[in-house]
Amino acid sequence: MVSLETEHENDYIKRIKEQFKDKIIGIRKLYDDQWLIITEKDYLRDVVRYLADINSSTEIHIATMVGSDERPIRGKMSVTFWMNVIESGSSSFVGIRAYLDEDDLEYESIAQDLPGADWYEREIHEMLGITPRNHPNLKRLILPDDWPEGAYPLRKDFNYSESPAKFPGYSFTYKDSSCAIVPLGPYHISLDEPAHFRLYVKGEEIIGCDYKGFYSHRGIEKLAESRLTYEQVNFIAERICGICGYTHSTAYCQAMERIAGIEVPERAEYIRTLLLEIERIHSHLLWLGIASHLVGLESGFMDAWRIRERIMWLAERLTGNRKTYGMNLIGGVRRDLLDYRKDLVMKTIEKVKEEYTQFVEKLKSNRSFIRRCEDIGVLPYDKARAYGVLGPTGRGSGRKIDTRKDHPYASYKDVDFNIPLYKDGDVLSRALVRIEEVLESIWIIEQLIDSMPGGDIIAEYTEIPQFSEGLGYTEAPRGENVHYVMTGEKNVVYRFRVRAPTYANLQAVPKMLSGYTIADAPLIIASIDPCYSCTERVTIIDVKSGKRRTLSEDEFNMLSIKASRRRS
Amino acid sequence: MITEVITIIISILLITIFSVILEGIRSKVKALLQMREGGEITHEIYDLFSLLSMKGVLPTRTSLIHVLTPYMTFSLSVALGLSVPFGLMSVMGGDILVVILVVLAVAFIASVPSMVISNIYANIGASREVILVSTGLMPLVVACSSFVIKFGTLSIVDIAKSITLSLSDIMAICVIGYAVYVLSEFTPFDISRSETEIINGVLSEYGGRLLGLMEWSLYIRRFSLIMFFSTFLAAPLIGKIFGFSSILSHFLTLLLQIVFVVSYYMIASMVEERHARARVDHVIRLNGVFVLVGLISVVLSLIGM
Amino acid sequence: MVRVITVKYPLKEAKAPEEYRGIPYIDPQRCIGCGACRNACPPNAITREIDLEKGIKRIVLDVGRCIRCGRCEEVCPSGAIKLTNVFEAASRQRENHVEIVELKLLRCSRCGKYTEFTERQVMLALEILPREVLEVEALDKRIWLCRDCRRETALSDAVDKEWKWYYGKLVKSIWE
């Protein structure tokens, strides 16, 4: 194939072409800011590594990695690493793809160079059967412990409602027999959702940590590919997360609108931006409450959530529901903001700002709280960049990234706002980043209400091209959220890949935990604002991970039976 | 004779029932400060009764000691309560040394069996409890020794009767007030049962009646310590006005003690609300600071100030 | 004395605001049984059952599966299904969550079998089609038949019509 030359070709793509010459099979420009480089699978690692190291002063990280079973279309499977190259004014997503034949599903692992690629490769290995050679830690990530080998759920010949036979076995990698083990999870009071952080401690100091998660894997990607139409995927995307659901719905819509070439009316974009910022405020207030609760400051928790209630009531009056707004359709929004609601928004935001500033003053002057947050869970800048840590976690460690400024979407190019940046990388920096972001969001909402244009709220569309691909991206409260969509035939999506920000952030948590005490562990884990549902997009499967440390399965069963008898 | 009997009955009622009502008052004050309804004042009593009516759930792989621990802790706490003065007399001696030793005994009996259970959360909670009580008793011991040196007696009531407004006495009372706060495990210091870190800490392996008894013992310990502290405030005040010999002054002291206890709980819940939980190293450091203050008080009392 | 913002729900009543999207309710007088809501529903909470023996079509709404998105309300042609304000949907019996609307299927006036569409669908179609554009008698003949009968009569009617046209022309030419 001949490479496509255009005038606006990216500087980095030119350099990749020069460096690798004929090893690049093709270069395609999908949209203004999305490029695709196709290479042989033997050079996949080299190209990705070259791009990641191309400029140490630019922020580059893995946006998402998509493995797709394209055997019905072209007889091969594909692996694509989408890199987010951030430069002021001309950021872009560069995808590096390799096609793999069915009988040779192997490539050289990239996790050896980029620690942030670890989980992506593990996932592609167990969901599609593609093996990354020399991966440092090729263990099961998503599927439950009793899932048999050889059953790959995301392959097209695997039906979404199949349930393979049971097959036990999971082992933790980190072993240190001199340490005591504190199992934080799967059910623990400090975790909102099930996750297992296995802490190896000496006294109260944490020496090491092993993570096993994906207890709430629901199979959303497979569902979207089997029994939902394009419009219906909006609603399941909204339910990926209970805190940032609207960003997922918007990212999916933006991917589809890119693919179909639909131009969303300006008023719809303003409404979308307004709701996105409302979501950000509520999410950050929720986090402030949880962080206070985890260190024992109950008044912080009650205050933060009391202020948050105003935002929830506002959302209920605007959209009909406190959290699942249900406002997006491909091409725009479903309901309009009438004039009386504009007044309502302004009044609520005024009250929230007043109460919030008082609350933040009180929190920042609370020495016992600051003492629990300072110098805890430090993640230095170079580690943050290597793992590709996103959102307030990344900005607290000095990474200057924000999808709203780097890849402007919706109506963010029309509003003015700052990005708070802190260099220390501890829990306090992340808290301060979130605190300031709320004030920025309030400022954005004020600007939006002032200058909301008139017009339509939804654009009509007739046809969506088949088998086209595209990325949709938003800045969720936790970081950059990337959806990859490839359309299929008969109004059904062919491949839907959701990469939530917590997916990248959670990989760095074991590094953040070592050296601190057990008392700090819940706070450090909570400081990345983990949204396990976003990460896992999962089904609720019953997991019994074999033998526990203290109880064997029989004893556990006996206790449960006894307990249920006592209650009746 | 009659006064003694009445006092004993009142003290038993206060120790067993009023301590739980005070917990309810504490949580209601916290709720109102946080602008919410909260539970009724009597909800703690209701919870306690429902726990006590359930069959006790045993921890895993236990021996007899684990079943007996809640009963032993409970009886020791009641003993602590009875050895603290109610009014101007106390049922079981009213000795400072007894109070200090029983506090230590309660902490050890409650936590040492938890160190043997194979639940890591119970182990961590137990070790924190032992650290907290041992380091929290140190300021208490030092401050009490300042009194003992000055007044030459170990009886709490006698000390309380002779307290003056001198600098060493005031410092000593402040240190005792702080130490009582620490030993009662109010929020900056509730590290042995911090819910979000180690689930229920020391008590994580107990359920049903056993849990009810353990919680009750901790409430009683808290109440007794605060009663102990309020003796030092109530007795001198009543003594200045009414003297120490009549029955009236005895019952008035008792009444004033109860008033001080209730206000201590309310002030404590206000302080609790504003503070985050401390870490173990912070606790040790803070206790060390107050040991120093207590030592200064000792020095001052030796000089005669 | 002290400002308190919590409410002792459920001992005190709580009402949702009017914009709230609660559980849907199908007005049985207005539903025509077209099934547009069934196509649009993302979690497949609305299903339909067709009984060709008895001539009944059922639209079954399961509130337990409903996600309150409101797509059904948007696509309903007769405004029958609407989202109410009710959010308290808890019940001890699962059957209380199911709402069923039964409609009569159209019986073909020629062969007597039941069709797959309901009488009301036909009535609605008649209402909304503009009279001026169509031949009302031709429509009336066709509209009460099932699909097979329509196909069959279409042919015989057309032949009939051709024959009548030729006959008319013949009479006219003789006359002239």
C-alpha cells in the first residue's frame, strides 16, 4: 500500500515514516485529529516505543488499546495502540495497528518498555487469545477465576449469553513470607465497590501490594456488539458508571457523530457541556466527602454531600433524574433547556459557590485532615508519565494534560478556564486539584448560561457508513475517557471499546502504596478516585477464589449457614 | 447507712444505663451539628438490647478464653465504674492506683485474646489498643503523681477535697482531662476500632451477645473515666460553698458530677466532629507532649507552687 | 432551633418534582398495539405476545427491567405510554411490576383468520391518512383484509377493473 500524503501531515508521523520507511504498510488520516499507521506485527513494539519516547517534553501516553476480531471482515485480528500526542493547538490521536493471522496470534509485548501497557495486553490475551511475548506479568485480569482456558469472550464466534463450565484457580504473584497479609477487599468498608488489594505488611508499614479486580465485569462491550442498536448503546454507555455516566454517553455519541459526519447543532453542544460540568462538580464533591470520611472527619463528609445535594436536585429538575440524565442521542440532545430553567441553574450555582467556598476554607484550615493527607501516596512525575496516569491524579503529579484543552470537544473551545497543576504528587495535591476544578466548573457554567445560543437541539441523519471506525473522547472527572467504535452492519456496532481513566490510574496504585502505613492505604486508594465500574464495565459473576487465608471453603459455608439460621 | 445504699443503687444505674444514654446524646449532638436529624437519644439502648438478645457468634478457631473475654471485660469495667467516686464516696475504695490498674487491665483483657485470633484486622486493632492505652495512661499517671506528691494521699475524694487554684493543680487537671479524652477513644483517638481502615479492629471477630457485652464495657469504661475526671471539678466547687461533711454536699456533688459528665460528652462530640482520625505515630507523639506537661506540673508541685 | 435538612422518610412523605422520570404507564384507551415502544426500548422491558388463535395481542411492560429512559414515550404515535412521577416501585410480589395491555386483533372479513395487526392500528391509520388523496371506497374494501387476502384480491380486482374499462370504451365507441 502507498502511504497517503497530505499537506497537514503530522510532524511526528513524518518522523515515524522516515525512521521506519518500508516497515510501515500504510498511513491513513481518519479525521482531522485521528491518524492510523499500519505496520507489520513484528515492528509494532518498535514503532510504539519510538513514538512514546519521541520527545520527552511532550505529554504522550497510551489513550487506549483495541484488540478486535476482524475475521468476518478481512480474515485477521487487529491490535491497535492509540497514542494521545498532546501539543498545544495540534494534539492528535495516532493509532498504530498490526493485523495478525488466525494461526499466528503473537507479538512482542510493549509492557516491557511502557508500564502503562500492562493491563491492556493482559486483557487482550484473555479476551481474544492474542499473546504478547515476554510480558512481565501475564496473569488473568478481567475474567473470573473459574473461567476455562480457551474460551475467548470477545471473539465473534462466542455468543454473548454463553456461560462456560467452572474451573478454579488464581495465584497472587507477589509473595513475601516474612510479611503479614492484610486483604483489603473484595468487601471492605473503605471501598465503594469490590476490589482486592492484597497488602503485605510488616507491623503497620506496607511493603508490597498485589491487585486483583474486575469483580463487577458486566460484559457491556459484548452486549453492545450483539443485541443493541446504535441509539440503544447510548443508554447502556450511560450506565457504565454511576458517577460519570454522562461522559461515557457523550464520548460514544461523539465517536458515532465523527464516523457518520454529523454536525451537532451549537445549542446541543452547549447543553452537553453544561451537563458535563454539572457532573464534574457532583463527582468532585462526592470525592471530597469520601476522602474526609476515610480519615474519620465525618463533618467533612456531611458538609460536602449536603452541598452536593443541590447539584443533584438541579440535575433532577433539568433532566428528569439525579444521575442517569438520558439526554444524549446521536446527533444532539433530547430535551431543551427552557428559559425558566436557566434562572434555576444560575440561582443554584450561586448558592453552591457560596456554600462551597465556606466549606473549602473550613477543610483547608483543619490541621488534622491536612496532616493525614500531606506527603502520603507520592507518585513522582516520571512514574506518572510512564504509567500514563490521567486526570487529577496526573495533574497532581505535574502532568499538564486535560482533554478539554488538548482535544477540544463540545463547546469547550468557546469558554475560558484554567487547569490547576501541582507538582508534589501526594494526596493533598490531588485534593487541591479537585477543589480548584470545582471552582473552574462553576465559572464555565456561568459563561455557558450567559451565552447559550438558540437553534435546533438535534441534527437529523440518514445513514451511518458500515465498518468505519473512530474515537470519541471526553474529560471525565477522573481523567481522559476514550471510546473506540467500529460500526457494523444492520444498525449494530461491530466493536465497542471503552477505556475509562481509572483503568490507567489503577495500574499505578501498588507503586503508590509501598512505604506507607495501613492507616493510609484506604486514603491512597481513594485518592485516584477509583471508579471500578467504569474500569470494568462488567457483569456480576459470583467469584469464589478458592482457599482463603483464614477460612477454608467448608468453614466459610458452615458459618454462613449458621448465620442464616440465627437470623431466622 | 441509707446514704450508702442509695448511692450504690444510683451508681449502678448510672454505670449501666446512663452511660448508654450518654452515647445517644453524643451522637445526637454530632448529628445536629451536621445539620441532620440523626437517631433518637435512646437508640443506643435499643441497639444494645437487640445485640444482647442475639446469640453470640464465636470467632473462628477459638478457645474458651475468647468466649470468656467479653464477660471478663464487662465485669472489669463495672468494677472500674464502682471504684470511681460517686458524690463524696465510692463503693470500692476510690483509689487512684486502682483506677489506673483497672483501666490497664480492661485494655489488656479486651485486646490480648484478639492478638491470637487469625484475623489480621483484629490483630492490628488489638496492637493499636494496647499502644493507645499504654501511652495514654502515661500522662494520667504523671499528673496524678503530682497530686499524690502534694497531698500525700491516694484517695481520689481526699485529693479532690484539697485541690487549690495553684498552677500545678490546674496543669494537672488539664492533663487528666486530656488523658481521659484519649483513653475514652473519642475521635482523633478512635484508632483501635477505625471502621474505614480495619473494619471493627479489636472487636471484628465478635458478634451477637458477645459484641454487645464488649461494646457495653467500652461505654462503661468511658463513662467511669469521665466521672473520675469530673470528681476533680465538682468536689472542690461544692466543698467551697457547702463544706464536706453533710449529706447534702454529698448528693449535690453527685448532681454536679453528672452535670459535668453530660457537658464533657457534649463538648467531646463537638471536638470530635472537627477532627480527623490520627495515625498511631501522631498519637504517640501527642501523648508524649502531655507527659512533658505533666512532668512540669510535678516539678511545680515539688517546689510548692 | 438548629437547621436540619434531612427528612424522616418514609415516615414522612416525599414527592419527586414534576420533571422526574418515573415508572411508565400505558393508557389502555389510547394504546393501539403498534409495538414502536418495543423496538425502541433499550433493555427490552416492553415485549409483545401475539395469540393468533384467540385474536389477542398483548403489550407487556415489565417495570423491573425498565430504565426510565423515556424512549417509549418519544416514539409512541398515539401518546399512550407516558412516564409518571412515581418512583416507589418496590413490591413484595414480582407480578406487581408487570403491566399488560390486551388488544383485539383484526379479523379478516374475507377468510376469517386473525391478522397480526390490531383493530385500533387500522382505525388510527384511517384517521391520519388525508381523505382527499385517496379513494375511500377502494381503501375501505382493502383495509379490513389480512395480508394473504389482500394479495389475492388485488389481482382479481385489477382484472375486474381492466375488464370494466374495456367495456366502458366499447359502449362509448358504439354510442358514437
